[in-house]
Amino acid sequence: MQLTQAQVTEFNTNGFLLLQQFVDPQRCDALRELAQQHLFEMVEPIESEEEYLQKHSGVRTTRRLRQVYDRDPLFVAWMQDPEMLPILEQLLGKNPRLLLAHHNSIMTKLPQVSSVTTWHQDIRYWHFENDKLMSVWLSLGDEYLENGLLEFIPGSHKMQLRPEQFDENSGFRDDLKENQELIDTRVHFRLKKGDVVLFHAKTLHYAGKNVSNTPKISFVYSLRANDNLPIKGTRSDAPEIAL
Ligand SMILES: O=C(O)CCC(=O)C(=O)O
């Protein structure tokens, strides 16, 4: 499958693009079942809510299963899906590289106990020569505002944002009037199982708490353009997969 020129323009303009019903429901169910098994058994490596919030209470609530690429061939098959490659090549150029150091996760928001993912750009922790970087988000169930749906600020990947607009953790401050004006332009898509959202690593995004009764479970992996090299000696200078 290839994107239409209108879809490429939409991605380049907004910094995100929805591909509805890209993955068939049976495959999503198999991925979700396996993810749930790893969540139930707390198969490491895991990022907990407590680590994310920098609270050290002794409790560990799973926020994401890390290093999904190393967990199971079923996960790998989705990350190397031949149907997705032509699309990634339209957006990033030939032979993009799958990043094992960034995202490469099953992201979850468990009911009631999960936290807000505050406004941020993924690139805050990434170190590459330029910003030809993106992520692929697959919904393994319905995602809506009450269970912590992703929200985006259109065009934010191209904005010249100043360091003062970010806090000490490189989060986008929501207490500044100028930032709030941008946040007011936020958009979301109510996602269904099998929907894919592609988004640029500089697109500002956010996800609320899950106040529903069921876990939100999504699969996210990231890529760089072939000619966008990681900076030596940084966390991004790590194993990758050639697609
Ligand atoms: O919490 C979520 O569901 C969104 C996760 C996210 O934005 C991230 O990990 O960069």
C-alpha cells in the first residue's frame, strides 16, 4: 500500500496521520493477548508509572513493556510488516531504520492507576543529526478520551519553540499563556482496534489518565531516515534494524 499525495501532505503539514483499520482485528487480538500475558506476568524490562513519575514508593504499576522487539516473533513481524515499509519510505526515504532504543514498546494505561502523559515531543530524549524521525502507533483496542487517547497539536513539529516553553524535564509547559493557546488547538481521533497513527518525533502530544474500567493497550515503535545518524556516545547510538 502507498499513501496518496494528499496523505503525505497531511502528514507533513500536521505532523501526524491516521490510517484507519490498517491491521486486521485477528492480528490485533493475537498481539493484545500476548501483550496481556507479558503484562500479567510482569515480564521485564518494564517501565513503571512510579519510575515515570520519579516516585519511589516500592509499588510498581506497569506503564510500558520495553524492548518489544526482543520479546516474541509476533511482535517482530508487526515491526517489520512489509505493508508498512512503502509508507515509511514515502515519509522517511529509502531503507528507514527501526530504532530499538526508543519506544519499541507496548504502551499501556491501566484503569484508574495510570497517570497523565503530559505534553511533550518524543525527540526530547533522542539524539540524531536531524529530525527525520517518526513513530508508528497501533491501537490494540478502542482508544478514546476517557481511557487516555493520544492528542496532538497540529503543525507543532515545524514550530520554532523556545527553551523557556519547556520545563526542566523538557515537557511542554501548560502554565504559560502562549503554550495554552497552542494547546487549545489540540486534535484527536477516536481510535479503533487496528487503527495506526503515524507521528513525527517533534509533534507535541499528550494522553490523559485512563478513567475507564479496562486497560488501554497500544503498540509503538520508532524509526529514523537512513541518512539521519545517531550522535555518537548518546542513548540513541544503539542497536537498530535495517528495514
Ligand atoms: O501515555 C501514552 O499513551 C502516550 C505515550 C507517549 O506519548 C510516549 O511514550 O511518548
